[in-house]
Amino acid sequence: MKKISNKKQNLHKNTINIITLAVFVIIIILADVFLIASHDRTFSPKENRVLQQAPELTGDGLASGKYMTQAEDFVADQFFLRDGWISYKMNVDKILGKKESNGIYLGKNGYLIEAAAVPDEKNMSKNLDAIADFCSRHDFNAVMSVVPNAVSICSHLLPAGAPAADQMKYLADIRERLSGVLQFADVSETLNSHNREYIYYKSDHHWTSLGAYHAFNYIAPYIGIDSPVNAYDIYCVTDSFTGTLSSASGAASVRDEIDIYVPKSDVRYVVEYVNENEKSTTVYRSEALETNSKYDVFLGGNHPLIRIRTTAGRDRNLMIIKDSYANAFVQFLLPYYDSIYIVDPRYYSDDIEKLLSEGSITDVLFLYNLNTFVEDNSIAGVLETF
Amino acid sequence: MIFSSTFFLCVFLPVTLILYYAVPWKFKNFLLLLASLIFYAWGEPVYVFLMMFSIVFNYIAGIQLGDLKKQRRFKTRKSVFLFTLIVNIAMLCFFKYYGFVLSNINALFGTDIPVRQLSLPIGISFYTFQILSYVIDVYWGKVNVQFNIIDFGAYITMFPQLIAGPIVRYEDIRRQLRRRTITLAKVSDGAAWFIRGLGKKVLLANNIGMLYDAVFAIPASDRPVLTAWLGIIAYTFQIYFDFSGYSDMAIGLGKMMGFKFLRNFDYPYVSTSVTEFWRRWHISLGTWFREYVYIPLGGNRVNAARHIRNILVVWALTGLWHGSDWAYILWGLYYGLLLLLEKYFLGKYISRAPRFLAHLYALVTVIFGWLIFTAPSVQALGLNFSAMFGALGNGFADGGTWYYFASNLLLLILCILCSTPVVWRIFCRISYEKSSAGRIFAVVCYALIFTTSLAYLVNSTYNPFLYFKF
Amino acid sequence: MVNRAFVLRIISFLMVAGLVIVIIVSMSGSRGSRKSIDEVSPVLIQLFENDRTELSPERMFKKHYGFNAADFDGVVLYSPKSNMDAEELLIVKLADENQGEALLAAAEQRRADQMNIYEGYAPEQYDLCKNGIADLQGNYFLYVVHENAAEIDSSFRKALD
């Protein structure tokens, strides 16, 4: 290459810099024009969160620094073509070879897989103690099932070598610590044998109805169901479900189907959402399909207390103490109990003893997914006597 | 407020620059002062008053020192100087080290004095050092007294270097405060500096930082050898690109306003010795300590014993400057000892050794330095260290190691290349070619770096800033 | 002519003295309000009250924040009837100012827990929690999650004087 004179070099450098400056200025002007002119977006469906609006200037806001944080969030949240910038960033990440985004693995076959949660030992001991104490105070049939997550059941879908904490170890530990207290229905083997099926959503951290179905067949004998009806009407209620993992990771292209399993049986029932004071004759909520959180089609999402009364006439009454995994599970239980009490300790704060006697509870099922269970901080609070 | 945020880029910077360019010269420093105070108040709405206090207090001190010199009252002058020095240092120590000192006292004497630490004012370490450089130079008579409080305030608060340096010495900038030029060439060069710095910080530092976080989130007792090395190497890159990126942005912003700051980093990771590393790393801090501590103590023009003392004092202070914890002091002393070792013993071997061995030696010592620097406690330091040599029995590598390696390979390569002058040289070569293709390439590079950084900023809540605490 | 250096020296002494006093005052922070909680709370409750929340018994305070109400000079807690709603109002008069930090930490924990629950499910509630305010003013503490949290907080501060 020919040597170029310094003067020429400087000239070229200036040209480059000036055009660069122009690019810099134009992009900033564009951003500002949009910031001022565009209608403020209030909600980002893609991220499933409320976007920051222009904050109001107040003395307190300034002194505490809240105004500044909000103003900064405002500019980032209302940035022009925000979703476009985000997918651009996702693509750069992919080119860089990243295999996770915000703690979520970008797995094979389009699967998004949440990393395993590490147990919060302090709260977990409290919960386990409270469960042991609760079960020993009463003489119902106590069963627990803690469902491992996709990260360990479908580990073949993880990016190669992804460090997945050993959920089986956590599970064995929980089982060990509750031995003699209650019956532990360990569904991991069952789910493992079906792990090539569509048992977890690709874009959401929940299991599918199929996953719940396999688990139900395994758990049924533990909770006093000797001969489950094995006939269901299966309906696909949506094929455009994008779940929480999709929002959290920013990988928006994945779509899921939601199936519902309606047992073929004559038993009729009424669902009562106690705190909301609402009643319904179905466990499905079709209006949830119009929203972003389509998994809420099962029981309308999480509620402090749901009471289901049926015409089963079997003299058994079930209480489920649960997280959202149970929502897709309840549909399988309807034909077998006179009443089902569904308690979500994260939201429920009343006296649980009253429920036990009011409902003449014969069976109690703790149904959780492992990720939630090891981090839960609410079970003990509900089970302890006041 | 930090530079790598959409708010700074789209609101603060354009508004400030437009006003700055629009007002006549005699108001430019005032505007700079005002903008800087707002910039500071944005993050520290209360401590901005502390900063104003410092400005007025030291402005007054400067005038006293000047007057007393004219009156030839040198004794009084000395006591005024010492008083000013003590007040400045006491303020720094109070906000930065009060909690540290108190908890050490409690631990040592078993006392139970309640430690009620006030939060640390951002950038106090940086601006205190700038102030001291003025006060000391005035006392020594190296510079004249600044009678214009606006110019003085603008020097102390100047937002480009306010919270993360470079530490600009008064001597280097006093002429520019009165007289500087703003040309299109300078402004656009500043923009280019800024974009390069932004890219370093947002694309390289933040991304490789996630690898460091991931590795150090694994308990040391479960960390295989290779993973441990990967983690600390990631940190080595993170801290360099974070800090030097921030310095580049500061230099760029300075240029956009007509200033010229000295460069703060000069490819430190290509050094062949620790001595060389510290000539290339955070140059403005090294210079400051040399000028105001090392040389006044006698520097190296004293006998060996005093020289050793001088070096150790300077490096213990350098460590302490970075944070109020024993790990930082240890880190400083580690370098002090290495420098002494090189000076009195290793130096001649290093200059004779093959270059790649010297590089390796320098890099490894620096990496171990960062290991000390990041250690939350001495015990954790021991564990982290053991993990790097397999002393905790976790084998050489596991599935996770390859996962981290594969998913960061490209980034690691980029980091390695960008810590050497090679990329910059090739970039210049291509862009100064005769044909216009090279220049188009260069502009596309800048545009890509800028837009990609912006995409990360729009997306990201992950934007921690390492050098806030110092 | 008065000696400028002398005057300036006096000024700088005064400045330092002033700074020391300000720091000592702000660190000792004994700006306790003498008002009782029954005087402070009504105006806040009025701003806050809505049909989704109710005045809660003391055990809810224990459940959500982990403290015994009896250890404080007064506790008023409004929490949601259905926990699918996030609005919450907690006013506490401390018996001892040293309780403040622990209470602040508990409220931040409570906020984090709530945000955890709502994240991804209930973005509006999540946002409410995110903009919730935990404010420790001497011997009074406020934690409020509400659309007008900022307004309630500033009334809180006014009510203390």
C-alpha cells in the first residue's frame, strides 16, 4: 500500500468524523422528535409491563431522586421503535453466540427454558416445618407433589452444556425432610418418560395440560382416586399463546397452543371465587384468551381462595395448597370430590383451619412446581396457627 | 446521570450542547458550570450542596494563599494551606472511610459504636483530587490564583469528567478555561471518541461483565479450574473497557466543548511489566499520586529504605483511594511490592526475557491483581484463588465451562483484539485509503457501534457502572 | 483597608463549622414528630381509601412485615381484600427510632415479594408496587402502594409537622 501523507490522512479523518457526527446528530434528533411528537405508549404487550409516562415535576420527587429515575425510564421506555431496537439487540446477542437472555435459556426447537431456582434455605425450612406441623395436627390424607421444571425434565432441549442446577437433588432433599409427614408423589419419573412430548410450553414457565394429565394419572391413587375416567374431550383453545418466558427473554417469535381436557363425566359443578364474590359454572375462562396471559384460561389465574362444589357425591373433600401449576391440574379432579378448596398461600391470608372444618376436608394436596416451591415465602405464614 | 443512558444522549447532551454553542464565549464557562451542577444534582440532589461548599471553600482558600504570599506572611500561609488540605481530606475520609474505620475499631476493641454511614457522594474521590491539585499548586506557586469563581467552579464540576475521571490537573487546563477553540473538526473528533467509548462500555464491558457475574455466582467450592480463569479474565476485560470506555467518552465530550484532556489509558494490557502497566493504566491517577505524594516524599532521590517506604505509602494510598476495604489496600500493596521487586531485582531479567514471556508475566500479575480487587473478603479471596488452581477438587472443566466458553467466544476474541492497538491501526489503514470505500467503511463502523450501543441501552436495565464507588 | 485574607479566613472557619453542624444534625436525625398516629393517619386514609382495601388486623402486619404491632407506638395497615390487588397503606409510629431501618428493610422486602408475584401476570399491579413509596421520617414510617402514592407521601410529610 502506498504511503499516504499526514495531511491527506487528517483530511480523510475529518471527513469520516464529520459524517459520523452527522449520523450521531440525526439519530438523536429522530429520537427527540418522536419523544415529543408521538403519543405516549402506556403498555408494552411484548414485555408485558406498563411503560413509564412523563413524570410530574415535584419538590419531593426531585429531593428523593424519584423524578430523575422516572425521567430516565421515560426516555428509554418511550424510545422510538422501541420493540424494533429490542429485537435488533436480541439479534446481536445471537450473533455474539449468546444462549441465554435475562436468565432464560434459548433452548432447542424454539424452547425457552427458565433456569433452575436455587433454594432459599431459610424460607424453605420454615415452610417444611410448618407443613410437618400442619399435617401432624390433623388427620386428613396429606399428599405432596412438587413438579420439576422443564430445565431438568427436558434437559435435552437446553443449549449444550448449559449449567443447570440439580433440581433432582433439591427434590430428594425435600422428600427426605418430609418423610413420615405425608405421602410424596414424585412425578419426575413419569414426566421424564414423556419428555419428548409437548408437556411444557415453549414460551411459558408452566406445564401444558398434557403434562398435568400425565402427572394426574400418577398422583390419582395417592389422593384417593381409584379408577380415573380416562376419557376426555380435548379442545385446542388458542394457538397464539406467548407466555412469560417470551416476555422476559425478549424472544418474541415463539407461539404456543393451549389445550383443555374436559373429563367425560356427568358431574356438574360450580366454581366460586370467594374473595371476588364471583361464581361460574366452568373452570375455564375464555375471556383470558383475549388477553396476554392466556394461561389464565385455567381458573382465571391465581386467586386467594377458590371453592368448587360438585354433584359427585363421593364423600371426599379435597384442599389444594398450590401455585399456578395447579391451575391446569384442577380440570382433571372435578369428577372425584364433593368439594375442592383451592388455596394459594401467596394471596390467601385468612384462617386455614376454618376452611378445613367448614369443608370437612379429607385430602390435602400440596401441588407446586419446584422453582416456585424452593423460593416460596408464604406457605408457612398460612399454615401456622395464629 | 451516566453517559451510557438514553436520557443523557437524547435529552441532557443535546440541550446542553445547543445552549453551549449558542451563548457567546464569556458565558460558556457559566453554562458549563450550570449544566455540570444539574448533571451532578441529577444523581445526588443533596450532595450537590456539598460540592458547592467545596467550590466556595477552596476558591476562598486560593485567594488567601495568594494574598498571604504577597504579604509575605509565610507562616500563616502554611497554616491556611494545611487547614485547607485537612478539611478537604477530612471530607473525603468522612464520607468514604468513616464506616470502614468505625467497623474496624469495633472489631479491634470489641466496642459497639453504631456505624451510621452516610451514602457516598458520587465522584467525591475524583473531584477532591482535582481540588487538591489546585490548592497544592497554588501553594507551591506553580499556578496563579483563580479569581473567577465561575471558571474555578467549571473546572471542579466539569460534567464530562466529574464522576469517573480522568482526573484533570488544574495546571493542565487553566489556559483552556480562558481560551479554547471550537471547530467542526474538533467537535466531530469528539463525537468519534464518544462513540468509541460508548461501544467499549456498552457492547464490550457490559456483555463480558455478564460472564464474570455468571462465573462468580457459582460458589467457589463448585468452580472448576477453567471456569474460574474464564471468570477472572472476563472481569479483567470488563473493568478495562468499562473504565477506559468511560474515559474515552469524557475525552470526547470535552473535545465537543473545546477542551483537550490527556488520555487516561494507553492499551495497558499489552504491557511487558507491572511498571509499564501502571504507566498505561489510569494515567491521570498515577500522575496525580506521583506529583502530589511520591515526589514530595522524596521520590527515588533518597536512600533505598526511604524509597521503599515512599513506594509502599503511595501504593497503599492508591489502593485505599479505590475503596474503603482491606482488599483495596492489599491490592495497592501488591502492586507496590511488585514495582519494588521489578525495580531492584526482576527488571533486568524482564528486559532480557523473550517478549511473549514478559507479556505473559505482566498479564498474569495483573489478573491476580483483579482477583484481589474484586474480593469481597480475605477469605473469599483465598477460595477464589484456590479454585483457579484446582485446590478445591472440582476438576479442570465441566459442561458449564464449555457452555460459557462457546457462548462468549466471539466476545472474548473481540475483547482481546480491542485491548491491543492492532484493531485501531487496521481501522486507520483501511479508512485512510485513497478510495472512498475505506471512508464509507469507517463511517458504517461508527454508525453500527452507535446504533448497536443504543439498542442495548434501550433494551437494557443491566447497566451497572463499576467506577461509581471509587 | 480590611485585610482580605483575614476576613476570608474567618469565613472559611465559619463555613467548616456550619458544615460540621449540618452533618451532625443530619446524622443524629432526631426529628421526631410528637403527633399521635390518630392525628396523622386520617388524612392519609382519606386519600388512600378505596373499595379494594380494608383496615387489617395486627396479625396481617405480622404476616407481611414480620413485626409485632405491640412493639410500636401505633400501626395502621390497610391491605387489599383480594391479594390480586396491590394497593396497600402502612403507617407506623416507632417507639424507638432505631426500629426504622429494620422496618424500611421489611417494607422493601414486602415490595420485592409483591413485585415477584405480579411480574409477568399483572403488569398494572407490578407497576403500582414499583412506584410504591417507603418513607422513613424520624419516628414515623410510611409505606404506600397506590396510584397517588407520591401525593400521599407528601401529605404524610406535611402531617408530621
